Amino acid sequence: MTGTEVKRASELEPRELYARHARKNGRLLMSMTALAYDDGACLVDVGLGRGENDESDEHRSYRFADAQQATTFVTEAVEALIYLGCEIRE
């Protein structure tokens, strides 16, 4: 493996910036994990649950140009969830 191949492999591995979990009445409704890539891009992975158990049924990913945009997205989602009566945990 050349140095270039090693670099490409490491670029594929994002680093977790933070995670947030929304619960209501003790049940997991949503989890959001922000992942940063070496090129500056950021991905927010969202797991949606049914609220009946702690398992996520559906996953969606949202890609942003940078961590600031991703953080704005997560912050607005968290504020809406708090308004709806959810408890937010890291």
C-alpha cells in the first residue's frame, strides 16, 4: 500500500464530533450523531425510532459543507424537540 492509499483510507474514517439523543417518557425517539471528515465536510446521521422501544427503525443522513452548518441543523432540531417536551441527552 502506498502513502496515497493510506491517506485515502483514513479520509473515509470520520471522527465523531458529538451525539444527541431525544427521549420522551423514557423512550428513545431520535438520535443524531455529527461526523466530521478530513475534507471539512460533516455528516449528521439521524436515527428515528417508533417510541415503543429503544431501537431505531429508520436512518437518514444529512451532509453539510462544514461542522458549523451541521451544528446549526442539530441545534435547531434539538430546540424543536425540547419545545415538544423531549429530554435531550449527550
